[in-house]
Amino acid sequence: MKNNLFDVVGMVLMLGITVLMEIYFSALFRLNVLMDNYIGVTIFGCILVLLTAAVFSQVKYLLGKFRNATHKQQV
């Protein structure tokens, strides 16, 4: 039970950090700070892709863990 709690807290923190980073970068885009050069756009895209992949992998891991736990309870 303790590990599940840590997993859920970790996922919530990761989702929160992802949302905050996306808000921060969208604000920078509105200020045209990153749009002036291709390097800024590339860095922005890479960070967004990495954060999205991290969140999806965490969600997939937790769903697999939850399914295994419920399957063990049913059997």
C-alpha cells in the first residue's frame, strides 16, 4: 500500500510539473522570446516531448501495476 501511495504522489507531482512547464513555455512563446530563433523552438519542442513521454510512461506503468493488483485480488 505504501508503494502505491508513493507512485500516485509521484505521478501527481510529475503531472503538476508538466503543466507548470507548459504554462511557462507558452507564456514565453507569447512574449516571442523563443520564437526569434530556431534553437529556442527546438529546445522547447524537445522539453515538451520529453515531459509528455515521461507522463505517459508513468501513467502506463501505474495502470499496469493497478491491473496486476486487481487481477491478483480477483484470483
